[in-house]
Amino acid sequence: MAQIGEAVAQVASRDALARARLRASLVPDLLVEARRVVNTVIAGWHGRRKRGIGENFWQFRPYVDGEAVSNIDWRRSARDDHIYIRDKEWEAAHTVWLWADPSPSMLYKSQGASVSKESRALVLVLALAELLSRSGERIAWPGLTDPFSARNGAERLASHLLHASTLAAKPDLRPLRRFSDMVIAGDFLDPVEETQEWLDPLARRGVRAHLIEIADPAEETFPYSGRTEFRDPETGERLTAGRAETVSQDYRNLYAARRHELASWCAKLGWSYTVNHTDRLASDALVKVHMAMTADARAGGR
């Protein structure tokens, strides 16, 4: 029995090493693709629309007794009989945690998809890292990096991924604090209850989460017929369907119900839920998550 356990452990170790090598080979190209996506979508992350300390002009407003004279814009004030203050835009940085699901199921790529789910998830995470870094936000990957701020944040994060021998199937979320954000890119094929149990501590601590479901078109449409064998990439279990088309409708109903339940749960918490198909553009999801995070920041006054 001990020999069997040791053999299983050796196989698991070899699989983990193979996954690490595969990821390392993909990361440089994925970083290039992430930057291309960012440059296509947006030239930077807009500042927070709130008065405060910053470099960008926001508005002129009337001077109020007691304010610092140094804040007066004398050129604007000279135009009429009023004294004006030159306000700048608030640009307080906060921390955004980024994570892409490293589960074996993310390696799936059907004939109708342009990339694997893992590749798409990593591109989106690196694209967000690039976008956030350009605006001075702090970024981090739970269990891999501490929060940091750098103009080359995407490159630094890619370097950490390049040299990571293993990535936790479910990272420790205890370091995440109130008013931070977390972006999670994965297929969310686990039972909804398990996903909720994992993420519920974030909601209780006041962390805003943005879930990006990476979906392969074949997983959603179930285009199979006749005798078909299915294999679970997580457990290796196999299931043979004599006539796959007879279960297609039940499968699609269950698949849609899982997504609807998880998306509804996120909506109740004030979180965002975005679906990105691997036969469509990564930029679609990037725009939606960008808008959700910007709306959250403005609503929260951050």
C-alpha cells in the first residue's frame, strides 16, 4: 500500500513539473499578447474622480476662507472677480490581487477554440497587471508575490510565474484586506457551493472580487454525438456515453444553471461576473472588468 502511495506521489510530482515547464514556455508569448490586448483596448487606467493629491487637473472651484493661498490659480482668478482653487484628481493607489486557476481542467482546448483556457486566463491576468501598473496601482498574486507597485508590474509578475515550480490549486486568501480588489480567472466548474465557501471570507472582509469565467465553446454547447468517452482531467475518471446526444440538453441546462447561480451570488455581493469564451477576443473581458473595477472605485470613494 505504501508503495502504491509513493508511486502516485511520483506521478503527481512529474505532472506538476510538466505543468510548470509548460507554463514557463508559454509566459513570454502570453506577456507579449497581454500587452497587445492592453494597447488595443485602452491607453491607461483613468484616475479616480475625486478631489485630492495628484498630478492631473480636475476642476476649478471658488476659493473658501482658510484654504492655502498656494492652491489659488491666479491666472484663472484674474479673468473675473472671483478667486479660484485649482483642484487635482485623487489618485490613491490600492491593491488588486490577481489570480488565474492552474487546475488541469484549464488546459482544455477544443477544435473550435483559438487558445486553451489556461492561456486565456493568464493573458487576461497579465493584461490587467499591465493596465494597473501603468496607473500606479499595487498588484499581487496570492501565495506568489507580496503587493508591489512598479511600472513594469506585468513583467515582474510574469517573471514570478516563469520561475514558480508549483501554483496552489486554491491560494490562501487571508492576506487580502478590506478595500482591496481580487480578480479571479478560471472555469469555475467546481460545485457552486465549494466556490462560495472558498470566496465567502473575502465578502466578509470587504474585499471586492471580479470573477472571469473562461469558457471553451465546446463546454457550453456540448457538440458531441454517438459513442463518446469523457475523461475528468482532475481525477482521471472516465465516462462512456453510448449516445452522447441524448444527454446534451440536460448537460446544457446544468451548465447554464451553475453559471446563473454563481453570477447571481456575485451580483448580491456587489461583485462582477464576466464570461469570456476562448473563441472570442480577450479584450471583451478586459473592457468589462475594467469598467466594473472603475465603477467600484468611484462608488467606494477610493
